[in-house]
Amino acid sequence: MKKRTIQFDVITIFPEVVSPYVEASILGRAQRDKLIQVQAHNLRDWTTDKHKTVDDTPYGGGAGMVMKVEPFEKAVKKVKRRLKKTRVIVTAASGKMFTQEDAKRLATYDQLIFLCGRYEGIDHRVTEHIADEALSIGNYVLTGGELPAMVMLDAISRMIPGVIEAESLKMESHNEEGSLEYPQYTKPDDYKGWKVPEILLSGDHKKIAEWRKENGL
């Protein structure tokens, strides 16, 4: 089976916050193995004024600043590759809730471009005319879209063949509808009177499997 590389591009005004996370641990190894490629881009590189302005006051009034449409359009045009399947995602608190099914779906793409907002958000024309979809990771507000982008990038990467052992994926939470990962224990079997369930020490693999299934539902 031919190895496939998925390209992740994160467009943000703080590209320096992306690299430390994606270069460590499993994601770092996946990049070295050329299963994924992650690149963070500074949105200010696509501004035209000397101050590299990416935001302005909102029409209709209100507090805070709104990120401008023009830099995002220019950035996406430059970053987007001529690949078979490319998806542009804007991270937004008002977007559809990101799920494990979305992680599986998006893992089939060749390139994923994340647009990260700041301040009071992004001009809605970015969502309407540039992005393919808007996704949220929860019913709360963060200071920026970089954390949601990295959360989704992490979850999607795990669905790419070779990043995680296939056997490990079978046992994970949310990979089967209505199922979470069962409780896990390791040595010692008794710590300060906090004991591992006897069934896990029994050696009876059939009963252990039943216990795990029951406790994962």
C-alpha cells in the first residue's frame, strides 16, 4: 500500500504557537515518517500596509476588532495546492461541533487548511466565500483559533494509517458509537489500598473482554 502524506496548513497571526506542539511526540514522528506535513503561516505576510494590519472596526458598531477578509483570501490562494482533495476550515465558536466522525472524514483529504481567528472573530465573508466549513471544539470561547486547529489536527492525524497502531485505535473512545475507552490499570495491583479490579488479574480473557465491553458502554 502506497504511503500517503496529508498536508496541514495553519494560517494565523501567531505561527510560533503551532510548531512546538506538532513537532513533539506522535505528531513529530508522523512528520518525520512523512505521513503528515504541518506548516504554520503568518497571516500578516498577506497584508499591504506598513503596519501589516489584519483587523478593523466592525460595521454596525460594537466592541473589539474583526479580522479582515482580504488577507485570508490572499493567504488561501497562495497556500492551496493543486491536490485532488483540499478542504478549508475556519475555526469558529459558532461552527459545527467537531466529532470523531469529522476526524475520520477529514483524514481522507490531501490538504487541510485551517483559518484561525482572533479578537472578535473573522469577517463572515471568509466563512461564506473562502472556507468550506466552520468547526468548533466546544460551547465556550477561546482567545484564538490556534488551539481548536491543533486539537482537530491531532484528532485527524490519529486517523491516518500508520500514525497510530491499528490495534490501539480499535480500543479508543468514540471509535464505536456509544462506546468509550474502558478503565485502564497497571502495576502495582495494590497502591495504598487502591486495588485493581480482580477480574483483570484473573487471566480469564473472555471475562476480561466482557468486563471491558461493559465498562466502555
